[in-house]
Amino acid sequence: AQTVTQSQPEMSVQEAETVTLSCTYDTSESDYYLFWYKQPPSRQMILVIRQEAYKQQNATENRFSVNFQKAAKSFSLKISDSQLGDAAMYFCAYRIRPNYGGSQGNLIFGKGTKLSVKP
Amino acid sequence: NAGVTQTPKFRILKIGQSMTLQCAQDMNHNYMYWYRQDPGMGLKLIYYSVGAGITDKGEVPNGYNVSRSTTEDFPLRLELAAPSQTSVYFCASRPQSLDYGYTFGSGTRLTVV
């Protein structure tokens, strides 16, 4: 069974500095997607960044970037120039590519990391 | 464009009561999902649907039922509510193409007392 592990229940960063959130996953599949979602106090789940496993290049979205290590099954999120608005729960998620065998590639989530940003 | 709309946002139920959580999307997405989020945990899949008339169980389906009579709506039914069903419930949808991610609703916080 696929699992996603976030080993840091809480993290803290100073405003304008950089923080890295860790995520590891376990799968025997070779074709899949990885995601980072942000959940602010409003509860809304917001997609931050996604990575396709067949792409070796790390995904980047403005101040957010990932370090994808496929062999190590590691998918960390780096937030640069942290802002107060970055404070939230961050969830790492995994999804296999749906196949003809019936799997629909549903999202599997880690337990989350609560990020605090200090002014 | 409203996206995914969930109602109600908050609800308190007594043990043994029943209720339906509503979810509607206006993006013509084929796939719809129900997740629950317990404190300190990630989201766990309850049920999902790949299109009108087709539903299937996720990881934690016990105590819930769903139906999908239209593309737009995917209600989640709780029969005989139990304290273990106290949670935040999220509905999500996505289109057929894998190039797009999920769109989530804003959640329903349910307390069973």
C-alpha cells in the first residue's frame, strides 16, 4: 500500500527566510504524481505545487520549489522569502497514474506539517 | 465560477441522528471525492465517483453512503451518527485529464455529541 510520511509535525521560520518541509513516500509504482497542498486557518485546501514522477526537473512556482529524489522517495518543499501569509498546514500528497486495472489514482495524504512564520 | 460548494459549513448532531452533507460543483468535472480530516491527521478518502451513477468506496466508508445522480452533485449521507464521525469533511472534484489537480470545497465541520 502506498503511504506518505511527513516527519515534522511543526516547523517555524523567520519572515523573509527559507524553510524546507520534508516528505517521504512509499510506493512500488513508477508513474505517479506528488503534490503539496496548503491549508490556512480558513480550511481551504490550496494546491501549491505538483511534480510528475517521470520528470527529473524539480518543479518551481514562484517562491515555492521542490527537491524530488525519486530513488530515495523523497519530496521536500522549499519556501523562500517566507511571508506571514505562508503560515498554514502543509500536506504532502501522492497519486498514482490511473490504470486500466481499475485504480482511479486517488490522492493519499500525509499527516501534515504546521508552519508558523515569525515577524 | 463558484468551484466546489459545500453546505453546511458547521453542524452539530446528536448520536443516532442522520444528515446529508451537500456538495456541488459547476466545472463539469467527472471525478468527485469525499474526504474526512481528523485532528492532527491528513485527509482520508471516504467515497469517490467517476461519473454520474458510478460510485465506489474509499479507505474509510463505514457509516456513510453516497449517490451521484447528476454530474454536479455528490451528497454524502451519514446514517446513525456516532462520535467517531466527528471530523471535518471535504468534497473535491477534478476533470478527466490528469493535467489538472483537485479542486476542494471549504469543508464542513461536523460534531457528534
